[in-house]
Amino acid sequence: MSSIDQIMEFNQQFVKSKQYEKYRTTRYPNKKLVILTCMDTRLTEMLPRALNLSNGDAKIIKNAGAVISHPFGSIMRSIIVSLYQLQAEEVAVIGHYDCGMTGLRANMIMDKAKENGLDLSQIEAAAYAGIDIDKWLEGFDDVEDNVRHSVEIIKRHPLLPKNTLVHGLVISPETGELTMIEKDEPYQ
Ligand SMILES: [Zn+2]
């Protein structure tokens, strides 16, 4: 039985026994907060618990490493949509220690793809066409620097609403402890 089969089986019971009732809320975040964090499995439940977030409290955007690779990519779009359309007013970038994106280099993935027997000629063609595969698959060297970098991209974005607070933090995946890297203060 694959995971998805187990999920489908559980899901029928979940709906039938109306377990959804305690999660009912709206699409607008109660705490007016949008969080960009990492997809790390240790944070799935830990992060909301450690921040006292319940269903409906915050928009949570996740990817590998809480990285914003492009100021006009999908992560930044999600942040902008949250701020304009979904009543969020404050942004927190939350990286974490021991992140799988630390030290990641493109060749690590390319080597595995080769071992997997994939034909890499199309990737080579993409590289030839100007797509920077190395940059696309590259992680970062220091999680705190990466958080600062993401905060900087958000703060400099030409569509960021005035007076939006943008903070940078790092969470421990072991204890849930938050370390403040950059705290934004309301503009006086
Ligand atoms: Zn991570």
C-alpha cells in the first residue's frame, strides 16, 4: 500500500466523522501574518506549535530553504498576493538550522540523476539556451545570510505595500527555539 492509498482511506473517515469542524476558519490570516519557511519535515507541526499558530492564523509559504530565488518568481508573488488580497500586513522569513539546502551544489543532484540513468542531453540543451542550472539547483552556505538575503529581496520589492514589517528569523528544528536575525520596527 502506498502512502497515497493510506491517505485516501484515512481521508474518508476524517470527512465522515466531521473532524474538519474544529479547523473551520477563513482564508484571511487572523494574525495578519505571512511566513516564508522551509519544507523540512521536522517543521511540519513543530513550527506552528512553537509559534502558537492555529489553523487560520497565518499564510505559510514553503519551499526548499525558504529561498527567494527571483524577485518576480512564485514565492514573491505569493507574498504580494497575501499582502494585497488576503489582508496580511507583516512578513516573517523563518529559516532553520541544519537545513538540507546548506551546502547544496548542482552537481550533487546532477550526479544522482546520472546514476538514475537519466538522459541529461536536454538539461545540457537548456544550459546551452541560457538557463543557469548550477544557480537554479544551488543552496546556500549560511542559513542566517540566506534569511537576510530573502528579507532584503522582500523589502526592496517595488510592490511591497508601505509600512509592511519584514522580519528575519531562524528556528531550531530540534527545540523550536526562534533566533531573531532581523526585527523590523513600525515606521514612525
Ligand atoms: Zn530546510
